Amino acid sequence: MLVEILLLLVGLALIIKGGDWFVSAAVHIAELLNMPRVVIGSTLVSLTTTSPELVVSIVSGLKKESGLAVGNAVGSCICNIALILALSAVIRHIAVHPRILRTPLVAMLLSGVLLLVLTMDLSLQRWQGFLLLGLGAVYFIYDFQHHMRAARPSQHREARIVGEQVVSKAWKETPWGATLQFLFGALVVIVGSKLLVDSAVGLASRLGVPSIVIGLSVVAVGTSLPEFVTAITSARRNVSDLAVGNVLGANVANLTLVVGSAAAINDVTMVRFTQLYNFPAMLLLMLFLGGSIVFFRGLSRRSGLFMIGFYILYLTGLFATVWLIRSSAS
């Protein structure tokens, strides 16, 4: 078991570093293209920070470990809201304008409900995976074009400010440098994701727990670290709409592109526990976040602490349930 733990830590480290290079290069490319900040947050950075989940999902699908793929996607959505955005709110009150984030917020909620409906029979067939992939692609293309058309000159200036804040150190000051770093970061993420999947499956087998539990906890937190870096940086630099837009877009990507990729490769099967415990937890957090944005125009420190408490209770319930199941089986 020690070998699996060491490989899992190595995989996480590669994903963290590769994700850092990947996201930094993506933001710098956006700066060079003069994109507005909200586009960077809700589309480009969301897609790049979701790359670890996507690669883990594809590798899991190829290895027919559907539980790990679904657990990674759903667990990452929960982690993005209840841990990453919550910690950002604790650091600094997050203020956003509901109108700007209306589209990604609605898309996130609809994606969560759609996935719940599609998996009522505890399965996700290949055609449903392609459906999710298509819907995800349509959403991100629409969102990108919509924000680019609506962008004001001041937002283009904001894009350059964000680039200077998120992108550091700097052989990537040229387009070629940023592109090479982007590709190298993607390669490191892919290698780290394969190590992560292999070690997580081995660890789950040795511990005698379903792979979905490892996906919902350890793998979900690990693959969400790029979003964590972006959110904390955004909160400290007082560009909170980048942090919230990133999380909303990342959750849409998780529920459409990530789950859809795994299902498109092989049919996904689930256990009833996911339907009764994890999906409701995810949807409750989405509704709480949506209500805070619509009615309170952001997240306060108190809301952040509440969500962190919710996440602790969620993980406690997750592992307690697995322990009870194992105890009753033995």
C-alpha cells in the first residue's frame, strides 16, 4: 500500500505543477489575445484548470473504472464550491454582479440536474456521453462568443492586469514561449493523471473501498488544485469575478465534458449511494452558491465558513457510510 500512496503523491505533484504551468500559459495567451477578464475566467481558465479532471476521466474510461471517473467529476464540483470558493471568501469577501455570471450559473445548475436525470437508472450510456460532450461544447462556444461581443475596452485592459497577476516568472513573455509552456504543462498533467488513476485504483482495492470514494475525496481534491491556485490568487488580488467565473465554468466542464468523455469511451455504471448522497450534496451547494450570487451579490466570510463546515460534514458522512458498509459486510 505504501507504493500506491507514494505514486498517488507523485501523480498529484505532477498535476499541481503541470496545472500551474498550463493555467499560467493559458492566461498569458489570453492576455496576448487581449481577451476580457470574464472570458478568461468563465471559458479559457475554466477549461484549462479542468484539464486534470478531463485526463483522469479519459484514463479512467479507458481502464473501465467508471466509478473513479464519475466520482472525480462530481467530487470536484463539490470541492470547487465548498472548499475552493469557500476559502477564497474567507480570505476576502467575494463581490460579483449576478448579471455577468447569469449564463454560467444557469448552465451549471442545468448540467447538474441533467446528469442526475440521465443517471436515474444508475448508468450512463455512450450516446448520453456524446450528448453531454455536445452540450458542453455548445455552451463554451456560446459563452466565449457572447462575452467577446459584449466586452468593453475597460475589460480588455482588465485582461492584461489579470495576466500580470496570475502569470509569473517569465520566459513565456513571447507567444512561442507561452505556447511551449502550455503544451509541456499539458504533457505533465497527462503523465501525473495516469499515475494518479493507477495508484488510486490500487489503493481502493487494497483498502477494500469502491473507487468512486477515492474519486470523490482524494482524487477530486487533487485535480481541483489548479482551480484552488486561481481562486486564491484572484481573491488576494481583488478580482473575484475571475475566481467565481472559473469555478462555475469548471463545474459545467466537469458535468458535461469530463463525465461525457468517460461515458463516450465506455458505458458508465454507478451505485445508488452516489444518487442518494453525492448528487443531492452537489445540487444543494449549487443552489446555495446561486442564491448567494443572486440575492447577496457574492459570498461573505460567514458563507465561506458555512460551506467549509458543510464540506467537512460531507466527507465525514462519506467515509462513515463506507466504514459501516465494510463493517456490515465483514
